[in-house]
Amino acid sequence: MVDVSADLSSLSFEAELTDDEKELLYLRARSAGLTFCGCAHAAFLCKLVHSLRCTIKCPSVDRGSPASGGDSDLCVGILGMGHMGKQLLLALLEKSGVKPSHIKISSRRPESAVEFIETGVECFFDNRRLAAWADVLFLCCLPSHLHKVCADLRSHLSKRCLVYSFPSGVPVARLAQLLGHDFILKPQYDFVARDTADVWLSRTPLTTALTDPLLIEASCPLTMSGGLSVGLNWVSAVLYSLLNICTSAGLGSSDALALINVVLIKEKRPHAVELDVHSFISGSHASSLRTEESFPWISLTDAQTEETPLLCFLSSSTSVQQCISAAYKSLLCKPKTDSYSLM
């Protein structure tokens, strides 16, 4: 059936807006951009972590480390099932490579996720249970609920659980204090322009938008366009999180670097400059670190608030930046065999 009102300007959203209100229309694009980039970047992180864990457990990548054995499947928790939580879940089902049976949700309204149950996702209301189970835990609650949520989670998070926080208004250092936890990623998006924001105003569902090469290109963390920027601090913290996963698995520094380069760099651009010990830690510590010795645990709070060796390295290495961008586009553009879109 044809929608005869589709092209009638008098029925459009903008028709009844005043001139002052029309000045704020760019906020619609900004909101759409934040949602898309937040979901795409989260899916990219999960894809990297999942790939790294599978590589660590893979028998064909045996370097004599004690990391062999165990379940390599990533367990992902989502706390909160409002707009952002639902969009994130769709993105993870579509792009992360994580099995639906390895995704659990904690929500005050479990019935809000009823349409996802048929995919294998489990939903309940128990924040502490979710925290104790998850390898990666996404906080998608309202900023006004964050203090109560942190009180629930505190002392129930294992050191290896990577917390990824979306709520604004609470800096990562304060969040670390509230949780008593330093393995936290918090994307900080900056707004750099208004006139290029229309790229985000796609009328398609998120699952379809995530297959659009133009939107994937615009959301690439190191070359973002459309008026948004996330910067090198987030990329640096993502790489440090991969390093911590290797440390928690008991890998020596040589093995950890080899696996991270395989997952992120080497397979994308064979002749690229690879990450080494000096890329991640200061020269004095790097020189004394033995190849069979694990990297020290890195506080992601420090990684996102201070100038780190990795941040300096990434800033000066165009080659590695290009590899990371290529990895982002490749992992998100990779087709999947099953679709979990509910549209």
C-alpha cells in the first residue's frame, strides 16, 4: 500500500517547529550518531575480545602457556534494557560474534526483552548475578540510577570483568571509586561540528545501518566524521584491555604481543609496524620484562586519564593507526551466517 502522505511537507516533523526550534534539529542527528557509534564501537570491542580469547584457547596456537583449556566463549552482560540497552543488544547479536546463549540481561522490567528470548538471550532482574557471571558488562542504565547500580555491583565483579559504561555525567575515575574496580572502559565522545551530522539520519533499523559501509566508515574510531570524535584515548584503552586479558590468562609478554598482533595488526597489513613491549609500558620496565613474564596489570582508569606510552606510540604511528582502522572496518563489515534482527 502506498503512503500518500509520505511527501507532504505539512505533515513532517519539522513543519510546526519555530525558527528557534529548527536551530536545534542537529541534535537529532547527534543523538542518532551517538547511538550508532556507541553500539558499533561496543560490537568492535566484543569482536576483538572474543577473537583474542578464541586465539588464546586455540590448540593450534600453543606456546607452552598455562592458558590452554577452559571455555573461550565470551559471556556478555547488559545492565539496563531501555533504548540504549535494546539497540546495543541488536548490535551485539548482529556483529559481535557472541552466541545469544552467552548474552544475559538484567533489567527492572525483564518483560521488555521478551522479543529477544527466542534468540537464546536470557533476561532477569539480578544485577549482582549478572556481574558475577559476565566477562564484559555493559552499563546501559540511566545516569540517575548509576550510583545505586554501582552499589549493587561493588564486590561482585571479578577482576577480569571488563565494565563498559555508557551513562554520561560520571567520569571514569569516579566510576572506578564507586565500583571499587579499575577494569573499566568509558567512551568519551566529543562534538566537533554540526554541518556534517546528517550522515547519521538513516531511516533504516540499526541492524541494517550496521551493514552500511558509509556509516561504518564514518564511525571508525580513528577517522570519525559526522561531527563526532572518540579519540586515541579510547583506542589506547581498548588495546590495554586486550593486554590485561592476556595477563589474566597467564601469558608471557612475548606470547601476549604475538596474539594481539595476530588479532589486530598482522593479519590486516602484513608489513605494518607491530606492537612491542615498548609500545605498552615505559622504557625502564620494558627493558627488564622477560619474555616469559606477564605484563603488569594496567589500570584502564589511568589509561584513559593519563598520557601513557601506548597513547604516545599510537599518536606517532600512522601505520598502526591504519591497521586499527582496517581491523575495525573488516570486523564490522564481515558478513554473518545467522541474522538475529527482529525487524
